[in-house]
Amino acid sequence: MRCPLFVFGFPRSGTTLLRSMLNAHPQICLANEADLIPNLLGAGFKAADQLGLRDRIRFLSRYKRTVFGRRHLAALPPEAVRDFECRPGQFTFCETFESLLPTPGGVRIWGEKTLPLALYLPEVRVAYPNALCISLFRDPRAALLSLYRKRYHHGVSGPVKLTKKAVSFFACQSMIWSEWARRARDARSEFGPDFVHELRFEDFVTGPEPALQQICLALGIGYDSSMLDKSRRQSDVMARPEFRFAHARITQEVDPSRARTSKELPAWATYVVERFAKPTMQEIGYQTSERRPAPLMKLAVSAWLCLLKRTICRDFLRARQRRFAGESASRLEEPAA
């Protein structure tokens, strides 16, 4: 049996759906984006550290200022938080993590879905060498389209207009996606597929049962068909009305057509994404599109990319600093585009 279990990936890559389906297994319990390990590491603690009472109070103070931290702590039993900030003595890194991640009785596999984990896998390996980390990839043309719609259209499907802001968004986010994916792939190469299990979103939605069977096999537990039951996802935290706009399909049947949503991206945006992410896409098995913008539109987009080069690089470096140095993992504020 493998434990803990972590699910991670770039935003809008299907991690919420996968976590929710895994949680339908009677022996699995995964927290949703508690971001505990990224926050611990972002606060300067390492896997080999011991945290005294003062360290834990300092960490908790920082964690309470984060978006996901407040949400996670509010869902915990009050006595668990009181014990964490009042019990004297030293906590190991793992004890600190597990103290803030209580699980129901009878659960054998526990862990969390945390998107930035790709950036911290070497430390996770030190803390939990027997963990299983599921790296979920999605075609960046589809993932970035979904992210754009969520960020600028409140999740509503609609046309992506050719604007300087849109060109800058797809260029910057393509660079971020590429580095994110490379970090995950490098960790898999270094630590092996037994530690980092790769799964493509497109394979998952077209064949959810085989994908879930492979994960159960890797975990050392039996497959349970209830993971495919959409009614089991009705009680998921992300199925609440306040999150419905971002995860409207979580309680629906898995839709194989979502494997083809990259085709909904306009030709000019496809050109931008592939210009910045093509090598990494091909490594993962995503074929580049034959769709190309009209010559005049391609010329306009290329000109904008040249004019916006400084802005794109600035936004990428800022996002990289937040996400790769621990600040964005802390989510002190919701990340801006």
C-alpha cells in the first residue's frame, strides 16, 4: 500500500475531477488544495526539519493569511487546530503536515490535491519516499483556453478575441506551462514512474476506468467501481454553488469530448501557444496543430509578440517568482494574470 497520495497538475487540467473520483473510493481521502507542503516549504522549512511550538505558531500565522489556508483550516475540527498550536514539543515535518490533514477513520490512503507540487517533488521524496504522486497533464491549448475563460469570462464558453491582453496571456501562460511540465517530467526521470505516475487528461476522460484501475494497482488497493458513479461527487466541496462556475461538470458523467476542446482555441492563439510550448508538448505526446492563422493575422500576432516581449517576459518572471519561490504556493493573494 502506498501513502500518502498526491494529485497535481497545471490549473484547469482535470485535477479536481480526478481527486473527486478517487475520493469516491471507500479507502481514499484526499483534501482539496490545502497546499500544506508548498506552504511549509515556502515558509523555509525542509523535510528534515523539526518544528517547535514557536515554529508551528509562526507557520500557522502565515498559513491563515492564505486563501486556501483559511478555507482548509475552517473545514478542520477546531480541536485539531488547537492541538497543533498548543501542544509542546517538536514536530517532524511529516507530523506537522499530517496534524493539519486529519482523515476519517478506516481510510487507508490519504493525501491531497495540490497544484504546485510539481515544483517541490525532491523534498516530497525526502519526506515521503513511499508516496505516490499523480502528475496530470492536459494539452496546453485546452488548459489555457479553460483558464482564460475562467479568469476573464467567469467560466462561460465564448469566443477569445484577438487583443494585446489575450496575446500576452497565452504567451506568458504557455511559458509557465512548459516549465511546470518540465519540472514534473524531470522528477519522474529522476525518481522513476513508481513515485511519479503520469496521466494525460485526454486518456483519462476517454477511458476513466482503465486509468483509475492503474492508479489503484499502483496504490496497492482494489479497484472500486463506485469511483465512476457521478452521484458520489454531489457532496464534493467543489460542487458547492460558490464553486460551480469553475467546476460545473464535476457532478456530470465524464465527457470524452473534452479530450478535443483544444480545437476550440482560435488559430491565432494556437499559433502563440505552440510557438512557446511546442518542444514540451511533443515530449508529452501532443501533436502540433495544422491550423494556422491567416497570413495577415499571423503577421499582426507576430508584431504584437515583438512589441509585448518586455511585458510577456516581465509577467512570466513575476509568475515564476511567485510560483517557483513559494510565494504563489502560499496564495497570499489570488494570482493575477
